[in-house]
Amino acid sequence: MLVPEGYLFSAVEVGIKYRKRPDLGLIYSESPATWAGVFTRNDFKAAPVLIGKERLRTRETARAILVNSGCANACTGREGLVDAERLLSSLAEILGVSPGEILPASTGVIGTRLPVERMKAHFEALVSGLSPDKAPLVARAMMTTDTFPKVVSRSIPGTKASILGLAKGAGMIAPNMATMLAFVLTDAGLPATELRRGLPEAVAVSFNRITVDGDTSTNDTVYLLANSRAGELPQESWPLFWETLTEVCRELAYLIVKDGEGATKIVRIRVEGAESPEAAERLARAVADSPLVKTAFFGEDPNWGRILVALGKLGLGLEPEGVEVFINEVPLVSRGRGLPEEAAHREMTRPEFTVRIKLSQGSASAEIMTCDLSYEYVKINAEYRT
Amino acid sequence: MLVPEGYLFSAVEVGIKYRKRPDLGLIYSESPATWAGVFTRNDFKAAPVLIGKERLRTRETARAILVNSGCANACTGREGLVDAERLLSSLAEILGVSPGEILPASTGVIGTRLPVERMKAHFEALVSGLSPDKAPLVARAMMTTDTFPKVVSRSIPGTKASILGLAKGAGMIAPNMATMLAFVLTDAGLPATELRRGLPEAVAVSFNRITVDGDTSTNDTVYLLANSRAGELPQESWPLFWETLTEVCRELAYLIVKDGEGATKIVRIRVEGAESPEAAERLARAVADSPLVKTAFFGEDPNWGRILVALGKLGLGLEPEGVEVFINEVPLVSRGRGLPEEAAHREMTRPEFTVRIKLSQGSASAEIMTCDLSYEYVKINAEYRT
């Protein structure tokens, strides 16, 4: 794992909800970092999202990210905002920075208040534990129903700079980043305006292209920090920076689907030959979110009828004769008609496969990554709180 | 069970897919009946739907409905159309009617051809078995993953006429009638134009207000026949007719949700105070189709956070402070904030309950009936074909 220069990490166990694992994490940049953020579009934005959005309007640089699991601080009204601000002020004092330089993020149960005093009591230990090698521990402190921490790093080719990404998320994923947090750190230097221009684009083709259950949460947040410890990045290298960053985001998104609640399969739904990119994406999502298709994936059943039903329900005027479906390279539907399914079934026994849908309406395409729907999904979500 | 005058029923076991139960049914009207039909909006319409729609364009009266389970005759191309037409011609000859007077309906696996010769070999027995008391047998012959036949009847107050409805459907239900068949028969007499005006309205507030898994199938069909055996209905009684018919459709829709694949709970999602009827319906559907909400229902968990997430994800500009949620009469969320959950949990232990969501955006309301998402749903749908 490459860790970009000038970032320190720490995590402690407060016991907000979970026991015997860290649930409060801190990322600290030794010098001010330009930053960007992308947030959930859900009407009910959690307190940390409201604060993050406000910081985005008023601040070009940040010094730290404070994250907790076990409590989303969502639907907590004015009190939730006050709770978060109190935490940030208290931490800012210990870190010797301004509260406005700390970006908050929370994930967990909706509608419960943060145990502010209990959290504050751990701040000294949190700060004194800061070190460059604890990024995986912070990734662990972000976990809720996740079964493994998600950390990805890449060097930016031709530079000394690198990018490190941490993420969490296993359910409520889609369509616009659900109970999903991702923090991407680089020691490259770029202006805040450029970070804020590019991050939504990178998110659109990575985190926003995955779906676990079609729900979008109150807390989804992606933060990107660039502290320039490896020097300002010359403008001609920006495209390469975004390419590398998008790779990191895609890899994190892949890990999130891989850890999808109860998932046993990762499935890429690729639609080609659609009328427009929007139509391609809607069709891919319709297949990726269909419970009937997802349970068929779990059963390794090449039930192409359900795929066609999902495509057809949008009423986009598809012609049966113009539809081809492949599982990986194996044809399953030709001109709207089913082919022998043995070989396709064998492809579906793999842990990952691609459903490629070729239409004849145009030349637009889109890909959505999804997972299957298993007994375990029901178990996790029926029992999550009670 | 009231059976309207002049209708005969029969069903036989062909073994199309299922064994030891009838899978081919016939409804016969002793005199020509005016009729109406409402069909799936899925792009991939099954052969019987294409034929039914064509009949609707060209014929005002019908004499019979032929229905089979086990094979949807969907995605079967031109051959599927020819198969269905051959069946109808052969049956018409035995019944002594025109093929254009028989309405077809199929349900079952997509992409397989009907065993035409085997089915034809049973037509003599099918016709000779016709009797007024076999409506439940036809309802049984329509079943796929259904666990019980669905039959509802009502008399039309102040008249000698009655209405009988048969339906099937347990999965792929929503948003515009999925693998769902319903046949509604009356001995009242009404002109075809009136039947065709009113049926879509009745369907909109009954079958189109239920959801099991958000998918819409290739085969959804509602047929309404009126054979006037109890006399022409005077125009002033038409509103009463539609009221009674809508009740029959609502009751059938209720039975379909009750038999939702793996369902253990029936839940009515009622949204009030929305900006428009469309917004109210979209919001109610967003809650009714959320896998996270549906698994919480299964777990009897008053997880109001998930309900708010589902409402908020549409981005309709809801304000947290303007949201109230009740489980039956028990308040669960007030001004966007959670209340103690004990009493709400107790309501959720019942087999049926209502989630009432009060917004403050306007005065429009909508109700969608849904069910929970259980282990059994996954089991049924992972194993349906294989």
C-alpha cells in the first residue's frame, strides 16, 4: 500500500454501537490540502453532509476528516448539527486547526444521536495515535455491515505523487452513492477549482455505477484531499491524475459491490447499442436492480426471460428481434429468442461474470456493477437493528 | 360464490410444466359478451397479449377465454403467434364459434413454446367438462408460483346481476400489472365502449396499486366480459357497476399481494399531503419497492430511517421537519424525528398493517399495497426454473 506524503491516520474504539473494533477514525494532513466533496442527493441529508456541503461553499482547504460508524447522525434535526459542530470544535482545539478545516462523515443507524461526550473523551487518544501507517485501521473504523476494510492505492505515473483511497459500503448502494463513504487522498498539488471540477465526473463513472439494492442513503460522501507534499502537479499531468484517481474510485466501487450484503456474485450489466447514454444507463440499472434477475444470479440460472422483462418494463420501444444477450462471451439470447443455456449456466457458476445486452437502437452504452440477491441479504437486513 | 348467468367453466391437466393439477382452463359464455381488455406495457409482449390487443381493435364481442399456466408463450417470435392462433382455431371449431371470439392468456416460463398438439388433444375433454360451478378450477389452472386460487364475487346492488373475478399472480407484480392475469365476468349488459372506457380506470386503482417486486411482465392481462344474461344495465346504474367491479378488482389485487412470493406481511403504504397525485404515488412506490424497507417489514423492525431514505431518494424536495410516519395509528416519526418504537413494533407483528406517511407539501394522496421480502422470496426465485 502506497501512502501519500504528509497524511497521518488514527482510529479508536468508542463503542458507539459496535464493540471490539474501532469506530472513530481520523485522517490528518500535516499541511493544508485543497479539497473537493460529492454528497448524496437524498432529500434527508445527514448533519455531517449538511456541514460538509457548507464547508464546500466556504473553504478551499481542509486539514482533517473525522469519521465514525455506528451512528449516521441523520434525521437528528438541529441537535444533530449542534452535536457535530461541538465535536469538530473540540477536535480542532486539540489539533490546533480551525473547526472549518475538519470535514465530518458518519455512517450507521439513522435517527440516533451521537454520544458526543463519550466521543470527545477519546479525542486525546485519537490524536496521539496519529501515524502514517494506520490507514487500514481508519478503513476498519468506517465499517458497518461491511465484512472487510476497503483500501486502494496507486502511484501517479511519471510523478512522485500517489493516491490512496479508503471506502465503506455494503448495502443501500445506488443510484447516487448510498450509505457509502470514500476518502481519497493525494500528495499531488492541484487547485481546489480543478478538484471540484473533476471529482463529480470520476464519481459518476465509479461509485455511481454500482448498485446493491437501489437505495440511496442520507450520508453518502466522497472527499478528495490534495496536500501538494509531492509538489504542485503541472497542468499537463492533470489528465493522468484523473485517470489514476478514477481507477482508484473504480477499484473501491468494485470492493463495495464485492462486499454487497450477502453477495455471492459480482455481475457487470453492460448495455450496448442503446439510443442514448441515458437510455443505456436506465436499461442497465433496470436489470441490475431487478430482484427477480438478482435472485436468478444467486441461483446461477440463465433466466434470460427475466432480463428481457426488466429491459422491457421501461417501455422504451425495444423490439424483441433487436436484442442479443451474452453471459461473458456465451450467447444466451439471439434476436430476442433463447438459445441453449448449458454453456451460459456454466459461466454463471463463476464468482464474477458480465451480462452483455446488445440492442439495435443506436450506439450508446453503459455498464452497471451489481451483485446477486441471496438469503444472506434478507438475513442481514431483517436483523440489522433488532 | 356468486356465478353470473350464462358462463361455463372447465379445466384439465395437460402437464405443460406442472403435474397433478389443472394447467389449461376455459371460460365460455353461452351468448356473445361485450368485452374490454387491459394489457402489460412491457416492450416484450407475449403472443397472447399481441393477439388480445389485436382482438380489442377489431372485435366488440367475445365468447370465451382460453388460459394456460406453465408456459408464457413470450419471446417466442412469429412461431409463438402461430402456435396461439392454431390453438384458438382448433378450439373455435369444437366450440362452434369464430377464432376471433376467443381471447387467449398464458402465464409461466418465458421463452418456451406451447406444446400445441398436446394441448389440442385435451380440447374435447376441456369442452365437454364445461359447467357453471368450475370457476375455482379455472382459477387453479391459472396458478404458477401462487399458493391458492383467487376468486372473488359480488352482486351488483339493486340488480339481479353479479360480477365474478378470477386472478393469478404472486411475483413480478408491479408497476403496471406483471405476471398477472385477471378475468372479470358479469351477466350485466353494457356496451363495449363503456367497458373499454371504465376498465383502465378500475385497473389503475386496483391491480396497478400493488407491488411484490417492482417487475412488470410480458403477459399481464385483464379481460372483462359482459354477456347481458341478467339484462342490459340502465345507464343510471353504470356508476354502481363500476364501483362493484372496482371492489372485485381490489379484492383480487389484495389476494395477489397476500400470496406474494414468500410474503408473511401485507403492508399498505399510504402517502398523504403530497404535492400531486403523481408525486404521492411515486413516493409510495419508492417505499413499497425498497428491499431495505421490505426486509425490515419481514424483521418487524420499525426502521423508520429506511422509510425516510426511500422517500428522500427521489429528490422531490421534501423537508425532514414536514414528515410524519404512523404504523396504523401509532406515531413513529414526528417532524422528521424518530419516536419510541415499542408500540410501532407491536403493530408490525400483525399480519397486516398500514404505513401512513404525512407530508406537508400539498393535499394529494396515494396508496400502494406491498408485502415483505423474506428468505422464502429468494428461495422461490432462485429455484423457480432450475
